[in-house]
Amino acid sequence: MEFNEMKDSVLKQILSKQLIQATISQPRAKSNEIKRIKLKPIEIKNMYHIQLEYQYERILKHENIRIEEFSSAWEKLLDDFRQIHVDFIEEKIQIQLSKKNKVMYKTEKNTSLKQVDLSHNRKKNYLLDEHTPYPFLIRLGVQTSEGKVKKQKYDKFKQINRFIEFIDDTLAYLPKDKTVRILDFGSGKSYLTFALYHYLKIEKGLDIRVTGLDLKKEVIEECSQIAKDLDYDDLEFLVGDINDYNDETAVDMVVTLHACDVATDMALARAVKWNASVILSVPCCQHELNRQLDAPGLNIMLKHGLIKERFSALATDSIRAEILNLVGYEAQLVEFIDIENTPKNILIRAYKTGGKPTHEQIEGYEQFKEMLNAQPFLENELKEYLNID
Ligand SMILES: C[S@@+](CC[C@H](N)C(=O)[O-])C[C@H]1O[C@@H](n2cnc3c(N)ncnc32)[C@H](O)[C@@H]1O
């Protein structure tokens, strides 16, 4: 096989997302400080990247390259190294290049791994270690005083960890030059509020100020006591209704987890008005649209109460995400946690971009709303931000 043919054919498989892993070694120049490079696919913000792990004499460095931009990196790798081992989904390839780029090429069928699990690749380990005692998890009853996760709290532990992964992804969107203001609406027992504080403040050392707000006085008192006992000075808990909470003018991140029905919408509306850079919201019990739905074309589905309820919930979240898109966010609906853990598993994740919606986007939104006879609470709350009838 000719050098250029080999180069193009391997690159083609990488670009078509067949890569499981690759190792590139034997630097052509003795002076090259990089001894070996490992490649693997990873997903960052829902986008496929190739991660390059550069092995130097004593240290490792990482670079994540978007798949669309990988071709030039590939050229450079072959300019600098002579040995390539690649595992693709269907085949394993070994390539040895001579100094003059004569190619020795061996391939065999890959009989082991058939699927690339990007999410697994992205984070193999929990961000909170299962065997390390965390004071907040002990106080919240998730861990025993020895730091063992209690059997009946294992789902909660998984949920907290998953949530921290999402928090970790938001780091790039948070301001670096000021105290990051974070609000958790409907914080309840505040597992996630504590987890968020622990991760951003204690593990990452960020300058943050966090408020958890909930209607339940006793629960809030208990959370306040725990925060005080743990010396979490920049974490406060307040009793109050989201709808009456007007104490802020600017907030950087708004979080809601299972805030009931339109409480989620109130929180989303607040976040938009405060110009929040990040919104993370897992809704719950969406009843609003269920009451409004009138779509004869969908009667085959909607005559079943169960389907109507699920459809309403999915349509409500889609409408919420689209409204956020229309008011300058990049909003996605992503799986919060596997469905066996909790059925309330859709996360609305939105990052502020300030982008303007296209005419087609606005029209698409209006048509969808009309088809369902939906009068979304969130649209009403954000009237002045939306350029629609
Ligand atoms: C299902 S719990 C979730 C609690 C917590 N976020 C968690 O995931 O563990 C929902 C919480 O939202 C609170 N909530 C509902 N409507 C609210 C409102 N309008 N203002 C403040 N809190 C509200 C409830 O009191 C309750 O504690």
C-alpha cells in the first residue's frame, strides 16, 4: 500500500467515527520530546472529538480536537511518527513506516469491542469517589460515618455524581473574574445544592455564592444548620416562593431539580431575566399542557391517559427548550440519569449565546404550539423577550 493511500484510508475511518483507540509512536526526530500519543474518541458538549494524549518523558498532556478539524492533526502525526496501531470497530491495523515512508501494513478483524461508548470514555470514574468520606454526604445520610455509601442511597449517590458531571461541563461557561452567583430553586433536601457547592468551591476552589430556595421551612432550617456546621460560608438557604423571589439582578447559574410543574418555568424565566450564563433544570410533573392539549390529529395517542401524560411532559420540555433557544440560549434536552434510576430523567441544559432566532425557528415554534393548542406558561413569562404573537 502506498503512503498516501494508507493515510487517506485510515483518516477516512477515523472521520467516520470508527475509532476505538490508537497509539502512535516512534518519533522520526530524536529531539522530539513526545514519545508516544494515544488517541481515543470522546464527547464534549455533545460533540464528537478525538482526544490526543501526548506522553512526554515524565508528563502527559491532553488535547481535544473536533472531528471536523482532525485532518490536519493527522497529517502532522504522520510527519512526526513512524508507528501506528489503530483499533477500529471492525478491524485492527498495524502500520510501520520507513524513513522514506514505505508502508508495512497489517490488518486483522476486530473480534472484541463492537461499540464505542463515548460517555463511558468521557468519564469512567465517578467524580465523587465511592470510598471517600465526604462530610456533606455523611450529614445528608447518603454515606455512613465511615464514608460507605448506604445501600438504599446508592441511586441518590449516582444521581449526585451524574449531576456533578454536568456541573463540571459548565465550568467553561462561568465567569472567571467575579464571584459566581448560583441559585438552586426548589432545593428541597438540597443534596445537589451541597454537591454543587462541594465540587465548585471545595474541589475546584472557585469563588462562588450559592443560594438554595424552597417553600419548606423545616427542610430549609435543617439545610442551613448543616451548611453552618460544615463551615460552608458561601452557601445559604432561604425559605420562599420562586415566584416572589426578586432579590437578584444578575445570576450566573440557575439550577432546578424536580421543581414541581410550572415552578420549573418560573425558575427558567427568572434565569433568562437575570441573564444567567448556565441553566440546568430537570423538570417534574408537567401538568400544564396536559390540561390544554387539543390536537385531534393525535387522538390515536392522546385517547390513552398514560400516553397523553407522557406526551404532554415531552412536549412541554421541548417547548421550554425551544423558548430558551428563541431567547438567546443554546438549549438541549439530555438524559440526566438512566431511566431505571428515576423516570424524571430529562435535563434541560442551556448555555447563553446571545444568538438571535431565525424566522424559520420562530415559525416552527408557533406551528408546534398551534398544533397542540398550547399556551405555555414560560412564553407568557418571557413575552417581552420573544418576538412572537
Ligand atoms: C421534588 S422536590 C425536589 C427537591 C430537590 N431539588 C431534590 O431534587 O432533591 C421539589 C421541591 O420544590 C419545592 N417547590 C415547589 N414549588 C416551589 C416554589 N414555587 N417555590 C419554591 N420551592 C418550590 C418543593 O417545596 C420541593 O421541596
